[in-house]
Amino acid sequence: EDPPPAATPPTPSNANNNNNNGNDSAKDEDHPFLDRVLRSKEFNALMVILTIYALFGDDIRLAFYELENDQTFYLISTFAMLMFIVEMCLQFYFRVEYRWGFYFVLDILSTVSMIPDTGLLEELMEEMSGGDEATGTMKAGKTSRAGAKAGRVVKIVR
């Protein structure tokens, strides 16, 4: 009778096999649900829709809606900004190539540029200065955010 086959000793190629295919990204088995969410078509479709909203939502609000609708737009903008932060955190954790790279910095800048779209700064400035001066400052700030919106277009293309 032949003896049973001996176990294969670990080799450098299979000794540290952690399913990361040679890159240093976080292990999928650590948080498989979050990695699946990040890779899902539905999540990516939501992020594209929110990116398009981030680009044009405030302009649509200003052009076509009355002042009493501002709170709805501020709520949607706050939700979009929070989702961008969640996406950045997931990308940072699961994609080593994303960490501290060009797209990471671009995402931070574009997400920070959304703060005026949430209405938080507008309310704060109105409380601090009494209203008239704050409104003028916010209108001037909208022009400077045009460059940040261009950065969000790069995110869609990516």
C-alpha cells in the first residue's frame, strides 16, 4: 500500500496568502459586507447621482425654487456630503492606492467645498452679522466654489 501524501510545506507564495492578490489593500474577509457595498453597482450609481446633484443642485435651487424650499435642498446636500465622507472612508480603508493620493486630496477638497451648500455657514454668518452682510459674502463665495465643482466633474469621469 502507498503511504498517504505528505502535506505540502508552506512556500513564500502560499504562506501569507490573504486574498489580497499581491496588493496591500485591506483584507476582504475583514469586512466583506463593506467591501461589497463599495464595489456594488447600486452604491456607485447612488454616488454618481449625488455627484451630479452636488454639481448642479445649488444652482437649480437658486434658479427655480423659492426661499422656503432651501431647507429641503440643504438637507439633500448634507446627505450627499455625508455619503461622500462615508465613501472616502471606505476607499481609504479598502484601497491602498487611494490613500493620500491625488483622488483622495481631490475628494477632500470637493467635499469641504460642499459645506456652503448645506446652509450651515449661511446660518452661522447671518447670526453673527445680522443678515445683510452675510448674504453678500455668501454670494461672493458661490463664485469661488466653481473651481471646486470642476473637481467633482473629474470624480465622475474617474
